[in-house]
Amino acid sequence: MKTIRTLAEPLTIAYIAMGAQTYMQTAEFRHRETQTEGGELEFVGDIISHARMLDSKADERQDDFSGVFLYEVAEEFGNKLAQRLALMGEASPAFIEGLADALIDTCCR
């Protein structure tokens, strides 16, 4: 029977935040033209709000993983989404889900 997640894994949240922080330490982030309305806390909050979706997608492919989900998917997801939000000011649901799917695909056999 398929389990439906109601919460994200705490480590997924942590590694997404670590990926976002890695990007936030770059010169590209510090010198961007688009500023986040709610500051860094809201910026990171927006990014980690997708952790449950990422975990749910990974649950569907768990048996296929050949890499380390937290490093190769969650952390990279945080980094790439932070970059998109900082440079473009937005990320559509289609972009976010596509990013998650692409990262999970690269980590699966």
C-alpha cells in the first residue's frame, strides 16, 4: 500500500536549506538585481516549503536510487531553486516539479 506523506523529512528540509545557503554565499546572489520582498528568511522558507513534494516524489522511486538522496537531490534542489528565485524572481509549479523530477532521475538507475 502506498503511503501518503503528511510531513517532510527533517533532513530533507535541512539539506534543501544547505543547498540554498550555498547559492546565497555566491557573488551572483549578493549582486543580483532582484531582491526578495520578505528578506532571506522568507526566501529560504519559500525554498524549503517544497520538501514534502520532493520526499513524496523520491518515495515513488526509492528502490531505484543509486546515489545519496540528501546530497544529490535535496541539496542540489535547494541550490538550483535558490538560483532560479534569485535571478528570475519566481519559479512556476511546473519548473519546480520538473527540477525535482530531473534531479531524482539523475540519481536513479
